[in-house]
Amino acid sequence: MNAHDDKALAGTVQSGRKGPKAARTGQGAGFDVSAPLFATPTGTPPRSPTKVSAARQRKLHVGHFAFMRSVVQGIDPRESWERYFRVEGEASDQRTVRATIAWIRDEFAAAAKRQDRFGTARLVRIDATRIADPSLELQSLEAFAEAHGLEDERQADQIAAYEAEYGRATQRLRRRSRLIARQLEALRWLEGLVAQSPKAGDSVAAWLNPTLAGHLEAADIFTLAQLVERINGVGRRWYAGIKAMGEGKALRIVEWLQDLATEHQDSIELQVGRHVAMPRSKLYAHELQAIVAPATAIRPLEKFIVPAELDGSRGLYRRPQAQCLLKATNDYQAILAWLRSKHGLTPDQKAHLKVRRRQRDTGIEQGLDWLQALSHTQRAYRKEGERFLLWAITHKGKALSSMSNEDCTLYRDFLADPQPRSRWCGDRGRERWSPLWRPFEGPLSASAQRHAVTILKNLYGFLVDQNYLMGNPWSAVGVPRTAGPKVNAGRSFSLAQWQFIEAQLKMLPATSANQRLTFGLHLLYATGLRLSEVVAATVDDLQWVEYPADASDDQPMQGWLLRVVGKGQKEREVPLPADVVGELAKYLVSRGLDADPEDIGNQGAFLLGKASDAAERAPGLNTGLALDPRQGIAATTFYDQIKRFFEDCASVLRGQGDRRGAERFDKASTHWMRHSHASHAIAGGMPIEIAQQNLGHASLATTTVYVTTEKRRRMKAVEAFWMR
């Protein structure tokens, strides 16, 4: 045994296995890391890295090297795995751990080959545990010498006695010690060569395992920046709708991103917000609003910062401020004044909206908080004014009060195809606090373009009337023509289809949600109310009335009227059939209320309430809070329930071979009930002026669309002629 071997063995038996410090630092003896030591174990052919595009090539960071140091030295890698690779799966899944180690070794070898270091490529693939069991614990040389009375002997003699005692195990440990030292030196060299820091623009495939990356890409999440935007934009349940992405995987991804942001603060711009860890109900409104900072970029109106040079205070077409009827001194303030001039929510409606909000509120309204509690009309007007303001400032670089007729025409054409889509368009339903919010969903249809232009004409007309502008550039802008009337009476059910709906309702299980669905559909069909009007109606809006006999009818009349606040905050009274009121009484009882709508205990109760048996049917949804039987529901809740019911009806018809009927039910929505009421009522003899009053149409011409008697008679006559 030469002197070098003596020193190596002495180091091995003195210290046993390398400690955590060596795993972190990668310290080892100096040597030529390109020289091969052992061949790949027999039966394990060398693996060549899969050829993929540069964008999808998985990258290595410092965590890969820290993890592999613990593997090389035979230290339990569980701690390193939990820190760096938990996103790959649980440490208890040995198949995942082994596959990840094999992949890392392949990547190390491929990096060495690119530098023509083929000996190093073979070296990093070797498993040192095949040479000697890393769990083997031998007595140290010092302890051995003391136990055998060899303290005063030369070290060479101590080593000889040690080897005589333990045999070939010491040789294997010596070989393993040299291998570990060389592998650690190779890892140190490779780390300086290929270790990278994640960047926002990196693809998810570069940092996550292929299966996980594939699921994200299928959901149109291709980069780390898009991944973080999705997480911040949706919140705690950001993974909903992504195939094979459960809560566990989603949590591991979030933790991995948070670790990246902590370890690479100087090189990475990927910050996961604190709100992601909290349930939506625990977040205050101002906390949500703080997620996206105000800026001169694609932002909602309340967060859009108009540059001083484009604020319109010196707009080309401004009238002198002294002659203006508005206090507004710039275009942004003028838009807000225009919105405030429209019919807003009543105090009761605002209170109901506040109760329905999923996030908490401080109860103190500040600044532009009023923009979060607008009527349907105000929201529609805000959307179009907001879009035009964003386009004018960020695209044209002009103030609203400097827009010409040519500019307005360009914007009208832009509405047909907002580009670039990634900047202007996003998924429907992304809330205004979310970084995923965009002003458009996609290209606007001809009717939507017409609607947008009409609203913008109204905006500029208002500014002209208030002497803020000298003229309306939209007044001469043509709009796309839409074929046919605005109201499509064809989007309604036939009498036979309504009877089919009745039959399907009777077959539903007797749950609270199904009771609400049955009563709600009957209410819609009987009255022709809009969805927003139905969910806003309460028992307080019901009134019992009695009318004496008159010249046209010698019988007195009595019954129920429902007070409705419709479009433009216009009130109207709609008669309610006695059978529907009787059904309401049963529905109120099922919710734990009195059958009499006028009972004092029912005050404030909404006609459509929350499902009272939700906790029993879905225990996971139980919040532990007592349910108020008088509480109402959101319009989206009832809309989604009706859509699901119509889809089930379509499935039944499809099974019966009625393909055309199934297609109609697939397209149907809550508004079809309004059209069905109008068509069936007028066809059944209801005077058109009465139908107009019940529906709340401003013009009799709109209601006339439902008059199909003459068209039906003409069609029947043509069919008879042809048959002859």
C-alpha cells in the first residue's frame, strides 16, 4: 500500500461518511475529473438525453446540484428533496425519486459531453453505493487502535491491523471514498458551467417534469410568468379546470415558486401573492385591489393612470373650462361624471350586493369604490368607455377630447378584431382585481359593435351637451347593420317542448335546489321576467290587490301583483297567477319560512333562496355558518343551474333520437323563458299592449316581434297550396 492509499484510508476510517458540509460545498481532492474511473455498471446501458427543442429543454439550477451531492455521499436525500424537488412529487414515491435521479445524471453527462469531457460524463453516472454500502458503519482507526492497544504504534501498522480485521470492506470503502471525491469535484465544475436561475420568460417545460408541464400547456400556460399570473389572477383554487391538477400538486407548485422567488430575488420576477394562501371569504376588498398596481397599461378604469400630457386638460376639441357645466377638468373625471349621471343602484340593492360579495369589507367607502357597485346600465356604459379610453391612450397616444372622426372609425374597426389578443383579450369572468383581467374576450359581433358605438355616441353627446366638447366625432361614424329585429323570438320553446320541461321537472329528486329550480322556471314562464329581475325580487315586492266589477266584467277581481324594477330603474307591476303563488308558499315552507308571503317573519326574504340542504348533500361545502333562509342567490347561480338542467334535457332528447330538439336545448338559456312567455301568451290571446306592459318593453314594436299568428297563417296557406 503506497503513501497516497494510506492517507486515503486514514481519512476514510477517521471520519466515516462525508457530512452535510461536504454535501453543500462539494469539496474533494484535486484531480483530473475527465479521467474515467469505473465503467457504467453491467446491465445498465448508457442513456442519451432525449432530443427536444431548446425552449423545452429542462434546465438545471443549484438545487439539482445540492440534491445530488447528498445522493453521491449516501446521505438520506429526503431533506434536499423536500426543499428542491417536492414539485416533482412526494419523497415517499421511490419511483419518482429514482426517475428524477436518473434524469439528473443524464443531464450532467450530456453537459460534460458538450464540453468533450467524456470521462466526466461516465463518472457522474456511477452509483457509488454499488461499490460499498453507504450505510456500512466501521470503527474509526483511532477507536480501533485504542481498543487493540495500538495507540503507540505507527499509523502504517495500525492500518495494516485494521485491514486484517475488516478485510476487503476497507478496500471498497477506499475506492468509494475516491469516487465520491471525484464526483463532488465534477459536480462543482458542472455547477459553474450549467446551473441557471429561472427567468419569467422560461417555459414551464424547462423547469417542471414533462407530465406536469403538459397539463399546464394544455391549459394555455406556457411560461413561468403565465403560471404566476394564473395563480395570482385566480387565487387559492387557481388549479380548477386544469386536467389532472389536484390541490396537492397545486400546493407543491406554489411552494416551489415561492422558494424560487426567495432564493433568486435579484434575477427572478415571479412573486406569488399572499392572497393565494387564503380563502376568498377571508380577504378584504382592499387586499384584492392591491394585487395589481395602478399603471398606464391595460388596467380597469379605477386603476388606469392617465398621463398628464394625455389627460385632456388641453384637448384639441375642449371648450373653455369657464363655460363647461361640469366640474371635471380632464377626460377621466368627465367619464366618471357621465357614469354617475346614469341610473344607479338603490340603497337596498347596494346592501344586497354587499351581502353577496365573497370578500370581506371594511365598511368604509373610499375613492373610486363606488365603481364596484354599479347598476347593469352603468356597468355596460363603463365597459365601453373604459375600452375606448384604454385604446386612445395606450394605442393611439391621444387624449379622449382630441379624438377625431377618423380615430373613432379606426376604433370601430378595431372592435372587430382586437390585436394583439394576448394584450387585449382574456377569459370571461376574470374579476377586475385579477391580473388576468382584459377589456375584451375576443372579436365583437356586428350587434356588439353596434352597441359599443351607440354607447360611445352617448358619451360624447353627454360631453357636448355639458359644453365640455365642441362636437361629437362619433356622430358620423357608421355602424354594422344587423339583420332582423333585436329581439329573436325564435329563441323560445314550443308548447310541446314546455310540456317536456314540465315532465322533466317532475322527475327530479326532491332537493331544495330542485325545488328552487321548479318554482323559478314556473315564475319565469308565468311572468316573462328577466333573470336579474327574478333574483332581485323579494316577498316585500308582492302585493295582494282587489278590484271591483266594472262595465266590461261584472265579476270582481283579486290576486297578487309583483313590483319589479327593470331596465333604467323603471318600475312596473306584473300579475302573478294564483298557482305560482301557491307554489311559492310551499317553497317558503321548505326553507323554514311561513307559507304566507306577507307574514312578518318573511320580511326581506328573496323569492329565490339558497339551497337549504346544501350542507347535507355536500358536506365539504359546509362553512359552519348558519344559513339565513331569507338570503337570496346570485344571478350566475340560477343561470348555471338552469343551463345544466337544459343540458340534461338535451341529453334525454338525444337519447330519444330528437337531434334537432336536443340542439335547441343545448343553446337555451334563461332568456328563452322570457321569449317563451311572450310567444305563448300572445298566441293564447293576450292583448299585445298587456304583454308589452308585463315585459317592460319601452316600444310596442319590440313586443310585436312575438306576434306570430299572421306569419303562421301565411305559412300554412303556402303549405296547403303546395300540397294541392
